Amino acid sequence: MRISATELQSVIAVYRTSGLGNVRGGAVVMDAAEISFDGAALMAIRKAYDRLPDVREDRVRELRRRVREGKYFVPTDEIVEKILGRLAVDSMI
């Protein structure tokens, strides 16, 4: 189960505003959550990834131009490597 940062913040806000907490030994103990440095870094990376476009228009434009001009070339060994790699993966599934 994934919990988004937005969901986490909304839960924290409920606890802050409602004053809900556990009473232990006469003292109110509030629940707490900490996001580790790794977790914060992963969230920052995810946000940066989410801002990336689904299609790299500049790359598509360049490839279209090269195909149109007859300058697009993929080495045969790369094609064979991809085909064999796909066959190997498909045979494992």
C-alpha cells in the first residue's frame, strides 16, 4: 500500500487540529511520524520525476528529422541484442 505525501499531511492535520492523543499515566501522548532523510529524498525525486513530460518533444522532432533526411541508422548488432534480450525475458515468463 502506498501512502502519498498529501494523504500523510491530511492525517497529520487532523491530529493537530483535533487534539487527539493517547492518555498514558495522566499525560497526553500524541502520535508522531518522522520521514527519514531517505524518505524525504525519495519524495523529492518522485516530485521531480512527476514534472518530467511523458514525451520528449525535442527528441521526437530530432528523430523525425533524421528519418525524413535518411540519416537515421541503428546498428544491426544493437537490433539483434534487443531482440535476443526480449526473447530471453519472454522465455523466463
